[in-house]
Amino acid sequence: YLAHLGPRHSIDLACVGTTEDAAHPDLQRWCRQVVASPRPRRAAVRAAQLFGLLTGRPLRISAHTSGRMRAAVAQLLKSGAYDAVVVHLCEAVQFLPPSIDVPGIFDIEDPPSEGASRTVAALSRGARLATWCDVPLLRRYERKCAARFDRLVFVNTHDAATFARRYGCAERVVTIAHAVDASEPPPGYQERVPGRLIATGNMAHPPNIAALDYLCGEVFPRIRAAAPTATLRIVGAHATERVRLWGAQPGITVVGEVDDIRKELKEACVALCGVAPLVGIQTKVLEAMACGTPVVTTPGGNGGIDAVDGRELHVAANADLFAAKAVALLRGDGWKQLSSAGRDLVLNRFAPAHASAELERLIEDAIRAAGSRRR
């Protein structure tokens, strides 16, 4: 968004990060000013969560409490004449003053209460209990958020409809899908590493860990039985011990964090996404398709993308079918067609310029509506 909106608008950005983050050349180029507040220390997080429990604030929200960020946002709003305020994710709403005099756009992406309830099965017993306790608090928090913003933005129509129905705000709900860059031409099948599969994502996120357990424990053994030279690379930051253990299995390499995920994706013949819950949009699927890497995924992994099964990616509801689809692609069967159609889907529906234009129109619409109300 910033890269496309920055040249046409004056943007002040308040974010969590370090002074080095704020000094990033791209941010300095796109924004008029960048104010970064450090992440709270673990002890402060625990204290904020304990206090939050006593006051009915969700654990997920309390974990990001920051007095410095709240003060920074208040100072910006006090000193700047803004036409609109855009807030990204539920965790950031707490940093706004109780009332603001300009239109507010809440880029919620997907409702945290829905994400929590749909992914709870992937959690440990203790985390599962805490999450079930947090869901009603999250819904109360979401209701308050729904009431205070002029526009509410989601990344898929399913989550948008659920939120609108639950909180009675359909007239302010809008869907703008995630965007990924697909501008670089991808390599063809013959230029890929033969037999290489890839799975990507934040490897500390419980649904991603559960997805890897499924891929490594059930799908990949079936793939190796049919294609003994197949290999699987697990790429992504924050790999837990549970994830790293899969690296001891034949053919599996846990790479961890890399500087540029696109290089890994362009070397692989097939990308696998085993995420089960339908929550938001699986950006990892879009990133693979943008690199021309055919994807085999679950029905949940296709949620919000709504690609045509068999034309733009493969959807598999069980391990046998999942493995069979992956093996066929490793052998080149339908590879070129799926690679091309998947990338075309990203270019046509998930391009950054398209998403930025949608957000820009949404902001302008909210400003006009606010002006009409004042008159």
C-alpha cells in the first residue's frame, strides 16, 4: 500500500519497531514521517495481560499494549491535520484516543475471534483453554471496534460476511484481498531443481505447525513412495523445536528464515500448503503462484483465493489425493498450465496496484461521507 499511495499522498506512519526500522530507505521514501515504538518486554506483556484479564480485555490485545505507542499516536493526531486514519489489525486499535475527528478505516484483515476459534484445535492443551477463554472477550472487543470506524476492511468475503452479520455493520464492510508482487518472469519447469517441493510460512504459528505435521507425517511419505528422489524444503522464520525435528526425516530440510523467499519458491517445482482452517487468505499460496510455482493445498488453503481447482492450483481433501497431485506435478504433468494460470490469477486479482487503488477509493469514499454528514 505505502509504495503505491506514498507518491500521491502525505503519509505519517506509526509502527512497532526500532529506530533502524523507521530509517529504512523505502519507508523514508514513501512516508512523510515514520514513528517507531519498540516492542514491549516480556515482563511488561505478562503484566498487561494480567491487568487485561481483570478488566475484560482479550489476552491477544493486551499482549501488544504499549504506552509509548499510544503516546506517539496521540501526538501525531494532535499535531497533524489528517484527512483519514487507517488502522491495521485489531491489536493497533487500542493506540487510538477514545474519539478521533477524522474518518477511520479499520483494516482488520480477518476477525481474530474467528481465527482463534477455527485454529484452536492446533494448539496445546494450555493454549487451547486460554484461547477459548479469549474468544468471548475478542468478540466484545470486535463489537466496539465495529461501532467506531467508518469502514471495515477484510481480505475475504467469507470473513467479511461473518463479521457484518454478527455486529450489524454490513453497510461499512468492504473486502480488499491481499496483494503480492508477480512482476518478475518466473523460471520454467526445466529450470527448477528436479523433485523439489517447498512449504513456507511463519513456523511458530500453530496452524502452520499443524500443517507441517500433516505434510511431513502423512503427505510426504506418500510422495516419496511414488517419487523416491523427491525432497521437501521447509522455509520460514521462527522454526520451533517441533518443526526442526522434521529435518531429521529423509528428504526433508528445515531451512528456516531466508532473505528472499522468492528465490526458494522459484527453485521448487511444487509448493505445498497443508493449512486446514479457512481464515483470511494464505499469502504463502499467493506468493508461490506469483513465482509460477504450482500449488497443492487444502480446501482451507484456497479460502479467500477461490482459485479454480485443476486450472489455477490443485485442491486435495485427503493425504492420498494430496500426494498424487504433487507427484504428477513433479513429473511435469500439467505443470506449465498450472504455473501460467496460477500466476495470471495473481496478476489479475491480487496485484499490489489493484489493492492499493481499492484502498485509496475506500479512503476517499469515507472522507466524502464524513464531509456530507458534517454539512
